Amino acid sequence: MPTITPYDWTLRPAVPEDVEAVAELRAVVMRADLERLGRYDEHRVRQRLRDAFLPEHTSVIDSGGAFAGCVTLRPGADGWWLENFLLSPALQGHGIGSAVLRSLLARADAERLTVRLDVLRGSAARRLYERHGFGLEREDAVDVFLVREPVVREATP
């Protein structure tokens, strides 16, 4: 396998035809956490994505010219909800997820938008988000809700 760097990715707007690739990736990526929580259902994990897929707010992550993942930024009351941030397991750990997240958060900061998301309790993804400034907002028996306020940089004179 060739060396993968955090620069080997691009974002493109999703189209409705991306839904099945995204649903399949969701099932693969979320399986271990859902099984750990006793909530994995092979059909439901895919159908929930299909029912909620918003191509107009979703970007597909391509790496090496191939589908590698996706991320949805859904408008919320005071900012964005980051949803369906999914990356192929083969590409995890190479810095691509952090690079994509940094680019999205830079946009949120520029627009002074709060970003919210939720992760499954015990998910390793929580550490990624916390490294990028997200903090605990609330949690329940299954989900952990995180929030990140915009970082406003002072203009240099």
C-alpha cells in the first residue's frame, strides 16, 4: 500500500447517488461501537443514513481518486451540526480525518459559527474531536454531545 499523507484528499459535493456508498461505510465504521452498546442492526444502521442523507449539506472525501468517506455540515440554530463524519478504516490514522476537520473548523471560525456533534459513548472518535477544541455539552446512555465555539482570531494591525 502506498504511503498516505494528510494531503492526499479532496472534498467534493455529494450527489444523491452517493447514498449507498455512504450507508455502507457507516455500517462498517460504526459496527464495533454499536455492537459494544448492544445496538447494532445490520439493516437499521444503513437505513437510518438513507433516511437522513442530505446531499446538499454533505461533502464526499476522495483520496487517491477514490471514495474515502464523507462529512455532513447541517445548519443548526446557531451554527452547524457535524454529522456522518466517516472515513474508510484503511485510511484512518494517517492524518486525513484531522486535516479534513481542521479545514471545516477554519470555515466555521471564519463565519463565527458554533459546531455541535454527537458520538457514541466510548467511541475513539471523541478523542479526535476533543483534540480539535470540542468540549462536553451533555450525554445520555448512548450518545455524547460535544460543542466547539468559534475561535476568533484578532486581526493583526
